[in-house]
Amino acid sequence: RKEVEQDPGPFNVPEGATVAFNCTYSNSASQSFFWYRQDCRKEPKLLMSVYSSGNEDGRFTAQLNRASQYISLLIRDSKLSDSATYLCVVNPPLSDKLIFGTGTRLQVFP
Amino acid sequence: EAGVAQSPRYKIIEKRQSVAFWCNPISGHATLYWYQQILGQGPKLLIQFQNNGVVDDSQLPKDRFSAERLKGVDSTLKIQPAKLEDSAVYLCASGHSGSDTGNEQFFGPGTRLTVL
């Protein structure tokens, strides 16, 4: 089983749609969780951290379900500029390193 | 604040040749990472430095890959000899160790390597 698993997509959605991505992780002792965004031919950048209580940043909501070992990202009112790859990232216990999923590609069309 | 710098941005070599990549992290960041990102995949950690010491190199193919960070600032990653399957983007990232912000890593633009 992969340490971090994501549906690679692509997800093709119209502007204004709501889209959700899920990600599962294998190590139940993992400490921290993140969503990174990567634009085509660019480097990954932190989108948001994921907290146990769930967190929201504008149109973006991230949630963590430790019991089922999955993380979700919800994007409301999609914009053309949201088109990118969204990487699910997990920090294993007792380590600074990050383990990345393969990413989920989102394409928002007019 | 200047970001993570990498060079070169692109490199094309033939298999069995050698290549080196350079990274300059964000000033003050003690931790430096090298990742390999193959097309269609997420970044995979190759090696992690804390200052000038290696923290984790378990995923580094040590028969052909080497990395150093002699003075705890800049770092170089070398491949010798290169194989076709080494074609990828090599990303350097830096961060604060034990940061309250949850070990966010800042990535450089990457070096796109093509091995022919």
C-alpha cells in the first residue's frame, strides 16, 4: 500500500462548481497533514495545513479523519485560476520529512 | 525575502554522463531537502540535511547519487553516471526545523533533467 494515495484525476469542472478531493494515508501515527498546490511546470507551494478540527481559508476547506486515515480538500465556487495539481502531503511521526501523494489534477473550464 | 535558488534550470545530457545541481536555500533555514519529481508523480525525498549533517538519505541511490552541504548553506546534488530513468525535475526545498508553523517547506523552481 502506498504511504499517501490520491486519485490522479483529472477533475474537469465548470467555473462556479464545488469540487472535493480525498486522500488516504497508511501510517496511523502521522503527525501533520497539508495540501500543496503545483501549477504546471512550477514548484509546489503550501496551500493549507490540515487540522483535526478542520479548517477553512476562503473558498477552501480542509478536513482530517484520523479514524479512517483520510484527508479531504473542498473547493467552492471554482475559478479558472484554481486549475492546478493538488498534492496531499503527510508528515510521518518523529520526522521533519514530507511524503507527497501523486497529486490530483484539477481543470476548471469557462 | 529571496526564495530558494536553483541552477541550472534545464539540463540535457546523455546516459552515463555526470551532472551536478546547485541549491541556495532561504537565508536562515537550517533544513534543506532534495526531491526527485518524475512526470505524473509527486515529489520523492532523496536526502534531507540539517545544517551540514545528513538527517535522512534512505531514498538516495547511493551508487550513483551524492549530495553535500559542506558549510550548512548551499548544497549540490550529483548524479554519476546518469541513467535514462533519472530524467525528472530535481527540486530543492528549505525550511525551519521544529517550526511552530508545522514544518512548511519552501521549494525552488527546480532543475529539469533530460537524459538521452
